[in-house]
Amino acid sequence: MAKPTTPAYNSGAMQNDAPLKMAHACVSMPELRETIDMLDARMVALLAVRQTYIERAAELKTGRDQVRDPARIEHLVAKVIDEGRKVGLSPDIAEPVWRALIEASISHEFKAFDKR
């Protein structure tokens, strides 16, 4: 059985959930970049947690043919686009980012499944 990734629940990025400065409040490029870097660190920590769920899915699935689920992919992408619209995220960003995330996750899950 493959050893799952250690969750990032206790990482500094996950614990530092203080509100970020709004983009319009950043008055210089260094300030803007620093805020983007903090946001990126939070996103990386969340992706690490998401990865642990992908690894658990590889443990729970009984067949390699269950790793890629086209209907689930399309449902997830539609859900993300819809949720993105609610919070102001352009579908032109949401869709390709999530499709890339899904494909990378599927690849990771195949590797985890094959190590069982």
C-alpha cells in the first residue's frame, strides 16, 4: 500500500488565515506581489490537503478503471465554473485550471493505485 502524503493541516499557510489585503488596496508592485505570494502559499497548502484525498481514493477504489470517471470530471468542472461565477472567477480561468488540476490528480491517483 502506498504511503499517503502527510496532510498540510498544520502548515503555516493553513494557520495564517488572516484576511488578505484587497487588490485595490495594494499601492505598489512589491506589496501586490507579497500578497499574491501569501495567497499562493495558502493555495499550495490546500492542494496538499486535496492530494491526501486523491491518495485515499486510490486506496478505496477496487479497480484501476475507476480512477478516471469522465462523468465525474464534467460534473466537477461545471460545478467549479458555477461556483466561480458566484464569487467573480472568470470561467476562462476556472475551467482550464481545474481541468489541469483534475488531470494531474488522476495521474497521481494512477501512480498511487499502482503502488498498492
